[in-house]
Amino acid sequence: MVVAQDWVNWPPELAERYRGAGHWQGLTFGEQLARWAVSYAGRTALVDGGRRWTYAELDVAVQRLCTGLARLGIRRGDRVILQLPNRAEFVLSWFALVRLGAVPVHAMPAHRRSEITHLARLADVAGYLVADQYGHFDYRELAAQVQQDTGLRHVIVAGDPGEHTGFVALAELMAADPEPGPADPPAADDLALLLLSGGTTGMPKLVPRTHDDYSYNARRAAEVCELTEESVYLAVLPIAFNYTMSCPGMLGVLQVGGKVVLAPAPGPQTAFELIEREGVTIAAINPPLVPHWLAEAERGEADLSSLRVLQVGSARLADDLAAVVTKKLDCRLQQVFGMAEGLLCLTRLDDPDDLVHTTQGVPISPDDELRVVDPQDQEVPLGQTGELLTRGPYTLRGYYRAAEHNQRAFTADGFYRTGDLVRLTPTGHVIVVGRAKDQINRGGQKIDATEVEGHLLALPGVVSAALVAEPDPVLGERSVAFLTCTGDAPDAKALTVFFRDRGVAAYKVPDRLLVVDAMPLTAVGKVDKKTLKHQYLG
Ligand SMILES: O=C(O)c1cccc(O)c1O
């Protein structure tokens, strides 16, 4: 019998194996931070502009906030949406929540009312932690709307809470005299955080990650990247992103006593200044940033000599661009293929160039199990293309509160169906060749076609809608919306306004609109996207 539950833990025999192998060490993130504060006490943990925290200071600041959150009424097990840009407040709030046993839900800065309200309802959240303003957007207005939609109890604002009654300033919570504690601490195999999946079925799904599994993810990635106390990591992409959090990201660097530097914006000038000033040794970017970084490096104004490793991930890096990176930036390139759901593949620092340029690496754990299968779930011969299925010590066993979807997204023996089409080299390196899931990867931002089609269908006069990917030289892929309409079709401007008014993140607005007389259909009556692409996009 299937018992309804919020999330699916690993079966006991596998959990035993992962503990026995030392992957799961039985320490919560709150406990780990306390240990780091002893081992790395006076070393710099975190840099945000002119502000710096040593490990000891970070631990104390987190304990204050943890106390403040508890006094506000946030409890172990409560879910709290965390939507902050790359500022120290993200790091402090994240650790304070997980130390308390409250569960941060990782929203992205680009998310708006449609996404946040969905998350608030899905996770039945107790609170929402936002910036006051960022990137010309007032998150307090958004929070007020979400509160109206959902009756959210607590809104906590990093910065000025403004005129909204009931909004609490994060600074006020941070001023609490730290009490030892928390009173009711979480266990290491508890749910620690909820990450957003790219989604393929209408609205973002939530990925449950435990203290044990997520620590292992970060620790093992840090080993593969050969991080040490001397490592300095530049967080370029949003810190809430799994890639920036733990691949090895912030968490991998803190485990070994290195320094995390937050870039307030992803552009190369900002990044290069920080690389020079802080002596950055490893940075993580996505393919659309690569040409900008190369162009800025060409100008030769910043001293990048400290940079040892440049990670490129979140979308497929073109083979020829990969070769240029190694040549123009005097550092190692590392390809990153990961997913919020778990599995992380990295090229190794001593891999030969041809593998680094043409593959997305090998899994980080010896206990990652990979199967490449045909549509009947039969394994294909080595080297042939199939869908990647995976299971392992840090790959989810089910999405949060999604029992029905989980039936389809996992095999009976617990393998996650990634929806990625891959082939394996004889060395075990993964090459991502395409995608079986209905998703667009727009420069690393994953767009769920079904979700966007739902919005398009709400446009007056639209009868049917299909969102597909087409190649884009910068983004890798951009989105094209095919519509059939009665009467006039909307124009690009109207579309942008319509999406904004519906509270949808701007990156989901289709890049191009094509109106057709009729949608081609498959034998079972679904829109035939292959034919659409073939007929209209060449
Ligand atoms: O999309 C990716 O490749 C990716 C890489 C690292 C971490 C992630 O979460 C990812 O989605």
C-alpha cells in the first residue's frame, strides 16, 4: 500500500549502505557550521562587497538569526520561501533556517506572483523571506500579493520592510541575543531544503534534499574539484541555484574552510574585479556568459592569475567554445552536468582535453547508478543514445507532495527518469545529446513548455498553443510559441505585458511567436512538436 507522505526517503537498506560507505555522516548543516567555526575560526568564510565574516562570526550571526526566527514563531519542519539575491543575507538566513530545522524553499530572484503563490501553496509555507528591492523590482509588493493569495503568516524583509503592516525586518531578527539551541534540532536524515526543479508538467516541482544527502553532494564535489582551505569560490549565478549552492558551490567551499565571494551581478567586469581583489581560484558560470568572459579577458585589464578552475554548466557548452576557453583563459575548464534532483557529473581536473571539451564528465559518487535506456526501459548498448535513469546517495526518490507524478517520474526500483538523452563513452563520461522531456533550456534557465502553454491559452483569441525550442547562438536555445487563433494574434509587446500582468517570470515570455492555421497532431491526437519544428524552424 502506498502511504501518503510529503516526501520519499531512501529505503533502509540503501540508507544503511550510504552510511556504511561514509557518504552520509549524520551531521546536520547546523552542526557542521558549529564545527567549522572551531576548525576554521579566524579564516574568512564569506565576502559580500565590503562586508566579511570569519567562520566564527558566521556561526554567531547565524545563531542570532536562528534565535530570532524561533522567537518569531518559526518551528522545526516549517517551510519558508527564501528569495534573496547574492547577498550575505541569503547565506545567514539559509543556515539559520536549516539549523532550526525549518526548510528553505529555494525561489529564484526572477520568480513572480504566479510562481511564488504556487510554491507557497504547494509547500504550505509559514513564511516568505525577501529582499526589499533588487534589480528594479520591489519584492515587498510581491510579498503583499502572495500574502493576499495565500494568507501567508510571516513576511521577513532583508532591508527596509516599508509601510506594509506585519512585515518584519531581518535585521531585527538578527539582533536577538543568541540562545544556545535550537530546542528541537533536526536530524541529519530529515528534510533540509526544497529545491526547484525545472519542471515538465505545468508548474515547478519541489525536490526534497536531506542534510545527509546534500552535504555529501557538496563534500564530494569539493573533493573532485580539489578544494582546500586556500580555495576562493566566486558565486556568479544565483546562490539559490543548486549549481551555486553545492556543486561544489558555497557549501562545498565552506566544508573545507575556503572563502565564498558573492558576485552581486553575473557580468564579467564585476566578476573580474572580484577575482583580482579576492584571489578567486574557482568560479562557476553558464554557457551564455562564456563569450562575455572571453571578451573581457581579451581586454586584459584584470589580473586573473589566481583563477585555477572555471566551471561551465546548467546548459550544454558547445564543443568548439569549450576548446577556446582553455586556450584564452589560463585555467582548467570543468564541464558540469547536474540537476536539482541530484546526480552531478563533472569532468575531472586531470582529464585529457578532448574529454573536457566534448563530454559533461563522470558522476561524482562511486554509488551513483546510471542506466541508459530505450523507450521500453531496456538498456541500450554502451555508446548508444538513450534516456538517462539514475539512482544514488544524493538523488531524490520522489518529488515533494507529488505522489501521482512520482509514479511516472521513477521506475519501480527507484531510478529517477531524468528526461535527458545521453550516451556514455568507454571511459564512462556522459555526453548529453538531447532531451526527452518537454522543456526548453534557455541559457541555463529551464522552461516548462506545459506551464507556458497554459498561460498562452489564457490569451484572448488563442485556441491552441505549443512551445518549442529553437537554436540560439548565445542562449543555446530560445523559445518559440506556435499559436492558432481566432481573430488577431497578439504581438510581442502585448505578450510581454500579458505575462507580466499574470505575474510570470520574464524569462518565460516566448522569444518568438508564430501563428499557424492548424497544429499538426500525432497519432494519439497530441500536438506534434517534431513536425512543427521541422516544418517551420528548418
Ligand atoms: O542544469 C545543469 O546542468 C545543472 C548543473 C549543476 C547543478 C544544477 O542544478 C543543474 O541544473
